[in-house]
Amino acid sequence: SARLLKKWEKYRAMGRLKFEMQFAFELSALSFFELTRDLKVNISEDTNIKLAAAMIAHEKKSFGLSRIVGSSNVMSEIKKNIKKIANIQRPILVIGETGVGKEIVARAIHEESEQKDRPFLAINCGTLTDTLLQSELFGYEAGAFTGAVNARKGIFEAAENGFVFLDEFGEMSSKVQVSLLRVLENNEIRRVGGNKAQKIKCRIIAATNANIEELIQNKLFSVCPIIGI
């Protein structure tokens, strides 16, 4: 009926809003509740407590493969692939159009792996300049550039034994690709301004909406993780 359809649309919109807020601010359900508890709404404290408990319970369910909604043949195949590659210690490439949930897949892989209790650090490679992206990925030594007062770890070091998620992987310039190739081939990095290679131990998941094979054929891309999903 029209009433049921309207109610379904409302619940879907509310669920989507909560999902986007949590991902945007990287908040747990409890933190999300704490953030909104001071809003001027006429809700009893008892109701607030029940709401917080419900949100926490929901968040615990949204873990690993439960993040993936749907039971079609395609979704079942995606879940099967996630389970299969979760503990394969090789880089992974997730390809799909903008908005299809590539980061959700990446997080599900992390949470289904034996390293689920280790860090999951994400970076958008398409929004940063080459210099800033290299600093964020590889870290830098003190004095490497103006303002670099102290040495700083990059996310490859900070994610020790965990995961690094490279979003918009296809937007990397050829300059950054060369540096990343050493990471993929030898599991080592060199900080900006440094001259010493350091071994790292983390898993890499990259995501893109670009046609990587086409970019490689046109000599616009030279590095690519090995396992695709």
C-alpha cells in the first residue's frame, strides 16, 4: 500500500543517513549517540538509553560480511570472494562505479581477516597533491621540507600488521606510482627526505572506478595490485 511504501522509504532514508554519518566521521554507534544527545528534542532519558543500546547492537551486527546487503547471485559471489581472499597476503584491487560500496567491501575484507583487530587506515589518493600524498603514504624525516620540524610516520608504517585502503587508486600520478611500486614489490618504503629504506608489514586494498587495464594499455598506469574483486 502507499502507507507501507512511504514508511519503507522513511526507514531506508534514516538507515542511509546513519550509515553516511558514521562513515563520514568514523564514529562508533556510542560516539554518534554522544554527539547527538544534546540536541533540543523532547525525548526521555529512558528512551535515549534504549536508543543508544539499539544503535550499539546494530553496529555490532554490521561487521564483516554482514556489511554487504543483498542475496542475489552477484552479491553471493562477492561475499564468497571476500571470504576467499580475506587471509591471502597479497594486495587487492576493488573495481566499481562511484557509490557502489567499494570501501564497504574493503572493510568487510579487513573484518573477515585474521587481522581484524589491527588498524584499517584509509586515504583518498585523488584529493591530494603529489607532495602531500607521498608525505601521507610514506611519512617524512625532520627537515624534509618547510614545516617538517619532527619526523612523522606515514600510513604504511602506522598500519603495521593491519590494512591500508587506497581509495581513488586510479588517480595517482606516474611519480607516486613509481614510489608505490617499491611497496608492492619489496614491502619497503623510504620516507620523504630520507635515504634509508624501511621494511613494512601491512596489507593493501586499492579501489578505483577507472578502467585500469585501459590505463595500462595507454601507458598511463604502471602499477596494479594482483588480486581483483
